[in-house]
Amino acid sequence: MEEKLLMVKEKLEKYGQEHLLNFYETLSENKKNQLLDELLTMDFKQLQDLYNSTKTQPNYEGAKIEPISHVSKEELSEEELEKYTTIGEEEIKNGKLAVVTMAGGQGTRLGHSGPKGTYDIGLASHKSIFEILCDNFKLAREKYGVVIPWYLMTSDENHEETVAFFEKNNYFGYPKEAVQFFKQGTLPMINTNGKVLLDEERMPKLAPDGHGGVFEAMRKNGVIYSMQEKGIEWVFIGGVDNVLVKPIDPVLTGLATEKNMLVACKSLVKANPQEKVGVFCKKDGRPNVIEYIEISEEMANAKDENGQLLYGEAHILCNQFNIKILEELANNKLPYHAAFKKASYTNENGEVIKPEEPNAYKFESFLFDAFSLIPDMLVLRVKREEEFAPVKNATGVDSPETARNLYNNFHHLN
Ligand code: UTP
């Protein structure tokens, strides 16, 4: 232990992070050991680089941005729709589809104390979001006669509670063996001086590393391997917080199969040029999503010859990947984006501070940054009222209330 402590001290001195041992002596033997292990493996060089990156703005000048083509589901002829549905259904019936739900986020805007999936959006049935998602799998089992494997990505913060919720609810009547949980990676949070924060327990404060961490987490936890073993061909990867998500979609699967696309994503037509959503585009010839904060006003308002927005395909985190590309994506490091957030911490006097204003950087990678590693992808435009009811904020837009109304309208429950 002494030797380990000396090694850690040396490492911390090198990177100016000595404060991380300030409360070492007050910790239990177990925690002391855990702290030393965490600090020994922590990549302080990476943190230094990430801290430096917070001082520069991303520069998109010089990149060639172009519109991307899409297929509109509404504009498919009856024959086409039938053709793709049949192909997709065949894939699904043959057990070629698996679903990953990314539920590792912190859900700070919603402000619910448990995992977001445990939230009751106020339906008459009082189903939780997890149960609403599970209904898709139960319906597919009835319709196609297959039990589709369901993988849920959690984080250190919410893993135990998520698993306990599924256990308590008997997996909502879906076979337990078909449901697998895996944890995503974390990164330390740093203050405005680049110092790693200590959490309430005087350990380094860690936060989930963003939905872009899904590929690496799938590889590290053997999820890709498990899918390969099962003969899975297609993996739908989506967020936990869209109560109208259609993770098992024969049309999307059929189109991707028929057109030989390794990635197929759903889009919605952007409600207006100012809507705060990322839009699909091509950047330097590769598929990409340009975030609403990055898009210039000119681009946001640009229209094609039919009067439609040139950059009007909103990304809704509904993406289907062929298993062949997943490993490649998992082996590539995605860039991290810094977000300035409110984060409670233990100060140098050992007091827990709960700040009123943002005080710390959290680093996240974004799933759609992986698109630039793919030569081409299919973008399928679907209808907002059929497939998109997000639960993001406690009140107002994209809140439980708006999601509940959209869900009830779609299911004719009013
Ligand atoms: P959001 O970016 O909306 O984040 O995640 P969030 O955590 O739900 O909410 P805020 O921003 O803290 O209020 C979109 C989807 O990606 C998942 C979320 O669980 C959600 O399903 N996600 C996000 C992860 O699984 N891990 C992450 O690190 C971040």
C-alpha cells in the first residue's frame, strides 16, 4: 500500500492534482485502496488535453458541408412499402435484429431522482418509460414469433437501480434471459482550473462519457461478441427517452438490407429553421450531424427548389447499424465535447458544495460523430407524430406532459 501511495503521489504531482489525496487519511481501508487504484489508472494526460480543449472553439470553417439525400417513408409507393416490409420482417423473424437502449444518461433536465426509464409520464396505465419501451418487444414476439434480445446501457450511477427496477417488475413480462445490462464508461469532471473534482464521498467525481461511449462499452462488455454468437445482423441503437420509438421496424430493416447500407437512421422534418435539433448533412463527403449551435443562419434557412429546408432532416437518435460496422466503430476513438454543468463537490475544507451556477466541465462523446467513419448511410424520414415523443425537460417542451399527449394521440387513448 505504501508503495502504491508513493506512486500515486508522484503521478499527481506531475499533473498538479495533489488535492485528490487531501482526505485520504479520513477514508476506510477499502476506500483508500479503491482511490489509489482509480488514481493509478486515471489518464491525467488526456484530462489535461481535454481541459485545454475547453479554451478553444470548434472550427468548422474549411469543412465542406452539403445536404444529404433521404428517403421519405410517406412517399414510398404501396408496392415499395410492401417489398421493404416483407424483407425486413424476414430478417426479424429469422432472429437477425437486436436492440440497444442507451439509458446511461443523467437526465439532469428532467430532474427525476431515479433512472429516466423508471419515470411514470402520467399515462392512465401508469406504465414507466421502461415498460412502454418493453411493449415494443412483447408486440414483436406476438407478431413475429421471436424474442428479440434487448441490451440496456446503464452507467455507474444508475446501474443497480435500473436492474432492481426490472427485477421488481418481473421484466414487464418479457423473458429475463433476453434482457442484458451493460455499463458505459466514465470520465472525471474538472473545475475551471483543470482540477478533478472530489464527490460527496471524497472520491474523484466521475460522469458518464456520453452516448458516443456506446460502441466502446459494447465491445468492452462483450455485447458485440454476444450478438455475433447469436447470429445478429442488425442492431437498433436508440435513447431511453422517446416513448414513441419504434426499435423494431421492418421498413427500416428492409430498406437497409435491400440497399446494402451498413447504417440506417431515422429523421424527422425540422419543424422550422430555428428548431433546436441536430440535422443530417455531409461533411467532407461523409455523413454527419451538424448541431443546432453550429449551424449558420444562412444554412439553417437555405431551401431547395421545392421550397424544403436543405438541411431539414432532424436527427432523433434512432439509428440502426449492421453488426459488421460496429466493431470498427468501437475501435475508433470519438472526440469529446465539453459541457459546462452544475456539479456538487467536496471543497478543500471538506464541505460539500452544491453550486447554483455551472462550475465544472463534463466530457461526452456523441454517437453521431461516428457517422463520419462510414462511407454512406440511409436516412429515412418518418412522421413526427408517429415516432417522436421525447421526455427531456420537467415542464414545457419535450416534457412528460407533451410526451403523454403525443403517446395518447398515437394510441387513440384520449
Ligand atoms: P441526452 O443527451 O438527452 O441526456 O441523452 P440525458 O442524460 O437523457 O439528459 P440531460 O441532458 O442530463 O438532461 C440522450 C440519450 O442518450 C443517453 C440518455 O440516457 C438518453 O437516452 N445517454 C446520454 C447515455 O446513455 N449516456 C450518456 O452518457 C449520455
